[in-house]
Amino acid sequence: MHDIADLESRGVPGVFVASSEFVSGADAQSAALGFPDVARIFVEHPIQDRTDDEMRAIAAGVIDSVISEITS
């Protein structure tokens, strides 16, 4: 979240992507950093044991949302 907040503070659009386990943490941290409305996308949890093909499928499932958040 710190990286996205830094980008946003410099006028560079960014999107925070994390697994669904981190929703409440992302909410708290973005508010604490002064960016409560920062764009964020959550994917299913867990991801650490996913195969490369599974990770590609997860990424393919959210790429349109990432692009939309960055360009809107």
C-alpha cells in the first residue's frame, strides 16, 4: 500500500492488488496513509501455493479491472 500511496501522491495512477485475506488491512493502511479511496483489487486467497498456470489465470481474471482503475 505504501508504494501505491507514493505513486498516487505524485499523480501516477496505481492499483493495489492483494489476496482477499488482506481486505481489512488494506482498508486500515490506506486510511492511515491518507488515501482511503486508493484503487484496490482483491483476488482469491491463498495465492502462495499456486502454480504458474493458476497465477496466470488469476491475473487474466483481473487485468481488465486493473486497466480500468488505472485509466479512469
